[in-house]
Amino acid sequence: MSLSGRHLFFALVASCCIGLWFADLSSGGPDPWLTLKRIGQGILMPDFSDPMMLLNAAGLTLALAFCGVAFGAVIGLLLAPFYRIRWVRSLCIAVRALHEIFWALMLLNITGLSPLTGVLAIGLPYAGIFAKVFSEYLDETDARAEAALPFVASNLVRLLWVRVPACLPQIAIYSLYRLECGIRSSAVLGFIGLPTLGFHLESYFKQAHYPEAAAVFIVFLALILPLRHWVRWPLVPVFIAASIWALARLPFPPMGQGAALRFLHDLVPAPIRTGADWGTWLDKVLIDQAMPGSIATLSLSQIALTGAALLAALSFPLIVPRVVGRIGAAIGHGALVLLRSTPEYMLAFVLLQIFGPSMLPAILALALHNGAIIAHLLGRQSASMSVRPDASTGLTFWGWELFPRLSGTFWALCLYRWEIILRETAIMGLLGIGTLGFYVQMNLQQLRIDRALILLLATILLTAMIDALSRYLRRGMQNAPTLRIEGSRGPTGNNAALKTPDPCR
């Protein structure tokens, strides 16, 4: 199949129109301008009156991130050489298809509000991601070094002495990027009760204490924006050891004996456990919950994808000096970094306080965050492009030179972010939006674990379908330029982005 940008454009617009037909974009909240004014006042006058709370929350956020990412990286590296085995690949796809919040909600029934819940919620999906990425790094190593070994050398020797050392630089860069994602994930886990920065941000926003909320958000940005400057690889073992020590000293309420057995017991469908009617049970789960949740998830994700594509196409010139000048490019770069560094869930929560309960906050959050990521990557590639000495400047340069040359990469990145947007859309249900996450949380709160499991399987199926369709469309693209940027949002672009799954949630 041969695809062009025109085909993808019309398909995107059509899917967005269908999504708008099913979407609820009504705003039923208070006066948004009044809320924006109060939030703006809080940002201008942040309240740092409780420094110990901020330090403890920041420390816990970092500790969960370091331990979770380290756990995922070790397991992923162990699985990477075997990723071509069907059951290993299927296991990795399954664990990474669920968002960290979904993992945390399930683990709460076994490990409670403990540090182990946060570490596993981050580490399990990251292990599936690491396994996929590391396996591709191993496959791409130069075969000439391995050919120099004696013929009798075992596969293990070839792996440990040639392939792993050859891709250590890429592994290090990607692991640092994944740590950035882990800090975002750790902060977001506060929204389900773990006392990270997200927990205090949610508490302050619900109480309309915007100066205190602004202080929490500033501390979060202070952790994540200069990450590449304060994380040094010789110090990483020290950070991990300190994180384990801090988490081990953290008190948490016990779950009691038999929590794991009760959870496994409740996973069994109710008709088997209690003799309930299969028809009624399936009708309740599939027709009343899975179907509307899937429709809402798909509708929201398609609108958000369209918004992200539009934002990326219009905003990536804002970091190109030839279009907006050096000062404008610096301002544009700062705005995009801020948007892509803020977790979608956290941004959607803030917008929910402004616009009220509807799909609009989630759509805006997903579009802004993912559009900023695509725009950042396109802008970075445009900086390395060769330009004619007599090339125009300003918007003419963008419309007639930049975008036509980057259109293949643009569409590749949009298709690549499609699966990620769908995963993030599913968890927006925890904010009261009727996606699959809404029904998952409702059933978990009612201890109907069997129903929640079916809905999680529906989430995995949707993600797998979108991922397969995205890969099919990407293969159909012709003459798309190559982009490979490590460490920004993972391996991305027309080669790496077409193969690497979800380097960032």
C-alpha cells in the first residue's frame, strides 16, 4: 500500500469529525476566567511556607522514580535478548499496554498504599518498554565486531562481550530519558493516594489553595527540567541506594493477611464464583461499560491526536531562529519544554478545575502535551537541515521550505504518538470522564475485580489494535525522511519511531 500525507490528512480529519459526534465538550464548571485569574495570582505568589512537606514529597517522588526505573531497566535488559520469542514479546506487550495508574489501582488491592505499589506500578510497564527498546539496540549492533570472535564462542559470550558493550551509550541515553518519564509517572501516582508531589497538588487544587499548588508545581519543574545536569552516571548507584533506604523507612498501613489470595479469588468471574447468570454479567460488563468506555476512549483520542498534529504543525517553527529570530526561538523553546515536561494527567486535572467536567480538559491536555513533543522534535531536526543561502525567512520559509521537507517525519511522529495518546486517554476516566478508566476505577472501588479485569483487557485490545494500524500505515508511507533523536522522547522518527513502542507513556 502507498500512502501520502494527503491521505493521512483526510483520514485524520474524518476520524476527528466522527469523534466530535460522540464527544461531550460541554463546559459545566464555574467562570473559567475567574479561576484562571486566581490560578495566575497563585503562580505569581507561590507559597513555600511548608518546606519540609515539599522536600519529603519531592524525595518520595524521586525515590519511586529511581527504584521503579531501575527495576524496569534490569528486567527489560534480561528479557531483551529473548524478545523475538513469541511468549516473551506478548508478555512485554501486555504489561506495557496498561498505564502506570492502572497498574497502581490493581496493586493497591494487594500491596496497599505502600512504596512497593509505586515501584511496581512504574517498573512493570517500563520493563516491557525497556525490553522492546533494548532488543532493537542489540539487533542494530555492528556485526563486524561479533564476527571477530572465535567461532566456538557461545551466544552468551557474544552478548556480554560484544553486543551489550556496543550499545551501552544508547542504553545510557535512553535510560536517562526514561528516568525523566519515571519522575512524571511518580508524581502522577500521587493522584491515587501515594504522597508524592501529585498528591499535594491535587489536595491544594481541590481546596482552591493556588499559591501552595503553584509551589508544588514549581518544585516538580525544578526536579525534571535540569535532570540531565544533576544526574551523573557515577552517582546513579548512590541515588538508587538512597532511594531504597528512604522507601524502606516509609510507614504505610498494612493490608492484612490474605490480601493477595482475596485479590486472586475476586479475579475469577462472578458467574463461576457465585453462580450468577452469565448473560446478565456479560451484558453489564460489555454492553453497559466496555462499549461506551471504548467509544469515549477512541473519540477522545482521535480529537486529541488531531489537535496535537495541528499544534505541532503550527508551533514547531516557533523554535526555528530563521522563522521567529533567536529571541523568539528561545521563548518558543521554553514554552514547548514546559508543555512536554508536564504530565498529561496533571495538566488535565488543572484544566478540569477551569473548564469543569467534560472531555474538553482531557482533549486540551493531550493535544498540548503531545503536540509540544512532536513540535520539539521537528524543530530540532529543522536546525540540522541544510538551507540554501538565498532561502527566505519567516512564515514563507516555514510554508515553502520547512514543512514540505519535514512532512514525512511529521506524519510518522503523529502516527507514532497515536498509541501513546490512546493509553493516556484511557486513564483520563479517573478524572470523571467516561473513558475506560472511569469504569475500571468504579469497579475497583466496588471490589468487582473481575469486571475491572475485563475492562483492562479491553484497554489492552484497543491499544494493540491502534498500534497494529499505526504500524501498517507507517509502512505505507513513501519517501519519509529519517529522524533519529535519542534522549528527547526516546528513539523517534521515521525509522526509530516506526519501530519503537511507547518510549514515553
